[in-house]
Amino acid sequence: MAVIAYADYVTIFLNSPADVRKPQETLLIYESVTGAKANVRKSRALALGSWDTTTQIMDISYHTDVKILAFHFTK
């Protein structure tokens, strides 16, 4: 897992569905302590390789391409 943060943008790269649990738990703790909430409507998931898109990540929808800062990622 790798995490990149810039201002209020956070990008998390996961290697397997088993990696979903830890950042999800961490975010839920952060939200409960600060009162802040992640905006899942503005969030994106991009599945690469053999990633199983039935794996739910906080109700974030999967897309075929995403733009992170000025970089465009696609399958």
C-alpha cells in the first residue's frame, strides 16, 4: 500500500482486496475524532489488472479512468 497526499487530496494505492481494511478503518477513526467526512461522491476507484470490482471500498464507485492532480490514469 502507498499513500500520496497533497492539500486535501489523498490517493491510496492498494495491491489486493485484503489491503482495503486498514485504510478504511483509519479513515473511519479519523472521521469520528475530527467530525470530518470523506466525500465519496467525489472519490474514485480504479481497478487495474485482476482486481475484483465486487470488492466494495466505502461505497466508492469504480471508474475506467481517473485524474489525480494533473495525471490521467486508465486501464
